[in-house]
Amino acid sequence: MIYTLHHMRQRMLEPLNFAAETGQMMLQPAANFFAPARFAQASLEMVGRVTRTYAKPDFGLDVEETVVDAKPFCRLLHFANRHGKTDGRKILLVAPLSGHHATLLRDTVDAFIEQDEVLITDWTCASQVPLSKGDFGLDEYTAYLMDFLRQTHELAGGQGFHAVAVCQPTVPLLAAVSLMAEAGMPQQPRSMTLMSGPIDPGAAPTEVTELAGRHSMEWFEGNVIHKVPLSHPGAGRRVYPGYLQLAGFMAMNPDRHMEQHANLFYDRLRGDHAAAQRLTDFYDEYLSVLDMDGAFYLDTIDRVFKRRELALGTMVWRNQPVDPSAVTETATLTVEGGRDDISAPGQTAAAHDLLRKLPDSKKAHHLEEGAGHYGSFAGKRFHTSILPRIRGFMDEHA
């Protein structure tokens, strides 16, 4: 019912949004030289942003984008090297399935394609997946990654490639590589970089880990999982709706978000449109969310955060134990942000204790002091400090 009510609210706000955005355009000529018009235009922009439904953004990069594979819950996209090179590194970039679209990693992809080719997981909004396609849980996610690793290996012509996981997928990527190592499969990556993810949520508490510990699985299932209404292709599917996830994101730092929107308003009044554009670009991305399949969300809460299966050595994939100590060839770099309040320092570095048979010469850790969660994969610190460290590690283990 709550999903249907939210959908109805969106439809009811569409006329107001149309009026606000039309008013902005009409005021544009006068706003260039008349202060009251700028005030009215800025006010209407605030109304327009509050009433807008934010669609999935495009990557919009200046290189060729192709679909390598299209599965029910994910597309595997390929981005060519910016300079047309085809003999450079091939990188599988695993985007998180945690509310936002893969375009949240646009800056990460943009940085890598300056030298490399990138394949990225582009997760599908679960409300768009017909119920006949089945549920999508942590086991299915891990199976997808194993297949994507094989496809990246093929694209690299069997010459070796590298994998990078950001946030939530650090767990299934480590699981997938462990399973492939146990099976002796040749398609293992030369290196994997695990960035700001919950390999062991118990290593350092955050608001996220405390939320998982504070409530029972029955509470999560009863309060955050809802059925998709008939107006969507995925009608009847149980999902964690994107708008609820967004409310949770915003609630973690409400004062910060209010301050940023106030800054946007005053930037418009001052005519500082460059500063305003930086904020609108960020929030256009941040406010665009997708629905997550209920099975995957509940698996993540239960198996990753509550039972800490990977960290405690109890994870099983389709009746097969997941043993990271089987990894002996894939060099592993962990990256953490010193101010990360989602996956706090220590959670990702815990991977090194699990990779017991991987030589120390193939292990490395980088802690970026002063970087928050998003700063570990985007922005100035990522470009100037973290990216060179990742590239250097890949070069060392090419």
C-alpha cells in the first residue's frame, strides 16, 4: 500500500513541478538583471526540485558505451579507452547495489578510462523486472559476478585483467574470486581492489551496523519490504523501495543536506551559477534511486551485517563453502577513507586476515586520511591520491 501511495503522490505533484519549472524558464530573461526575478526564480527552483521525480541519469561520457551482457537484474557495460587504445588494462568495476544507480561511479569510470578500458555492472531497478524472473539474492549476485569475471577475462584475450569493487559488492566480489580460486578456474583477476566495503562490519561500528543490530529480521521484512504495484513491470515483486532508501540516506546527515540546498538558493541569488551547477549535478545523481530486490536486501542485512558470514568463515554459496584462503594468485589492495561513516576504517582491511594463503607481497592497504565514504572513489582525494595508488598496484601485479 505504501508503494502505491508514494506513486500516487508523485503523480499528484507533477502539475506543480511543471508549473515551477515553466515559471523558472519564463523568469530567465529578467533574472539576469532584476534581483526580485532572481529571487522568484531561485524559489521556484527549490519547489521544482522538491516535486521532481529523478530519473536514472546517463553516464554521458565522451567514449563509446556498449552493452556486453544483459541479464534480468543487471547489464554489463563496456567503456572504451578515451584515446582509442585497445591493448591497455581491462578493469571490471563492480558498482554497489545499495540504492543508487551505477552512474554514482561516473567520476570513477571517467578517471579510469583515461588509461584503461572499463566494464561496469549497471544494476536494474527491481520494480522493472517481471516476477517471472525469480528472486535476486546474495547467491544470485555472486553468480552474476563470477560470470562477469569470466567475460572480462575473455575481453582481455586471456591476458589478465583487474577487478575493483566499491562499497557493498566488496563482499560478493571476494566471495566470487574465492569460489573461482577453489575451483581452479583460470579466469581469476590479476588483482582486486576492495574499496570502503563491509568485509567485516563487526570490525568498526557505524550507524549502519547499529541499525542492523538494533532490529530483528522480522522488523526489516515488515517495515521496509513492500510489493511493487500493478503499474510497474515488476508488479508483485517484493522490494526495498528506492524512496525509503533515500530517506535513510538523507536522515544520516539532514543538517548537511539542508545546508547544501540553502547554499544552492543563495548561489542562484548571487548569480554564481557555476557553484549552483556543481550542487545540482550532485543532487540530480544523489536523488535518483532504484528499488532493490527484497531477497537481496534481506540477505545483506542477515548474512553480511548480522551473521557476518564472510568474516566468520561460515558463508556458503549454493551449498559450497566460501573460503578466501583459497585465493593465492589474485593480489588484493584494500582502500578505506579515514572519515568513512558508512564502512568505517577496519571493515575493509579485514579482508587481509581472511586471505591467509595469499603472500604478503600480493597484499596492500591504503588509508586515505580525511576522506569520507564518497571521497574514497570520487573527487579530488580520489584523483590525486587514491587513483595513483590503485594504478600502481595494478602495474605491480599486471
